[in-house]
Amino acid sequence: MEDVLLDGGSNVNIIMEDLKKKLGLPISNLAPYTFRMANQTLTKLIGLIQNLKVPIHGILYIVTFILVKNNVLDANYSMLLGCPWLRDAKVTCD
């Protein structure tokens, strides 16, 4: 997958509704919450996709995503990996 955004300022991992449908992923839990985006808009969450196995450069990560409608992120991205994944992957910046 090439359309993934890495965001060290995000406290969540996000997956878009279209990608969820394309991959046939089940919703693990409902998420009756709203989420404040970086541009300060409030977005209703659809649900959680938990324990998704995501291979990145040959390394398998177990990731939990919040599921949101397609218009939340820039149309060029279908997934955002934030601080939870960055911590799990032990990413460092030089």
C-alpha cells in the first residue's frame, strides 16, 4: 500500500471507510465518540478495527485503527499511522 500517511502528532491510527470495504475488514467494536481533527472539526467515529495485521517493509505489526468516513483525511490517503504505531515500531528521528 502506497497511500499511507505517517503522523507523529496523531494520537490514533486511522483507516478510511473505503479501504475497510475494499479489504473486507470487520468492525471490532462500535465507537460512539466524536474526534477532533487537527483542523478542529469534529468527526463522528464509525468504529474500531482491532488487532489488524499490517506488514510494513517485511515486518508484521498488530495495529488498532479507528474507522472514519472517507472525507476526513486528504483524499490522497486511505490510512494514517500515528503515535501508537510509531511507538510499537520503535521509530526514531535523527
